[in-house]
Amino acid sequence: MMFSPLVLLCSMVTLECATYGGPVFETEIGCYMGMEQVGIPFLEKKYPDLVITDKRCVYWGEANTKVDT
């Protein structure tokens, strides 16, 4: 299994938004813990003028993780 954290940050001045994500986690709980403990604090420090408007961990099923070689 593979989960990626995604955070939506928006400017309340320009009304522009952007997503930030990664790294990949093996479990959903690990994804949320990593996002809350590392990712969110990093983004809040790096982008103090932006507001977190949504956050979630996305599950990438087996069909999405196979790479043709």
C-alpha cells in the first residue's frame, strides 16, 4: 500500500491556491502522523501568509503503483 499526504494552501489576499505533498508512506496512520508532525509545521513556517484549507492522505491502489518496465 502507498499513501501520500496532500495539503491545500491558499492565499486570502490573491485567492490563489496550491497543493503540496509527499513523501510516500506505507500506512494511512503513518501518513497522517507524518503530515501533522513534520509536513504541516514545515509548510506553516515556509508559507506563513498562506492558510491550510484542506489536507488528506491519498491512497494509491495497486493499479496506480505498477510501473511497466
